[in-house]
Amino acid sequence: MEKLLIAMVEDLVDDKSAIRVTVDEPKEDGTVVYHLHVAPDDMGRVIGKQGRIAKAIRTIMRAGAVRYNQKVMVEID
């Protein structure tokens, strides 16, 4: 799942070396939280107008997690 998130974001940002993903331990309900860190200059590109790109990233991650019987949440820091 981490590779999927990185692959999606790589094409959006200019500074690919600043992409970092940290993963929290699963919560009580089994939800895994992925924290996406990008360069401050690329933050707008990842979030998009009115958060549309961020919503799309979260939707794709949730759809991919279903394949592995997981619940995921993506936070963009």
C-alpha cells in the first residue's frame, strides 16, 4: 500500500526526494493510518483545488486496501 501511495504522488510533485510515508500501527478497529510528507512547495499540488486530488488519493488507497481486507486512512502532512 505504501508503494501505491508513493507511485501516485511521484508524478504530482517536483521534489521527489522529499516524499516520505510513515505508517502508524493499526488502531483498535484495524484502521492503518498512512502519513504522507512532501516538500512545502509541492503541498498545493498534492491537495489540489478544493482538495480534489487529496480526495482522489484517499479513494484509490481505500479501494486498494479492500483487496487486502484492510481499512486505511491517508493524512497529508
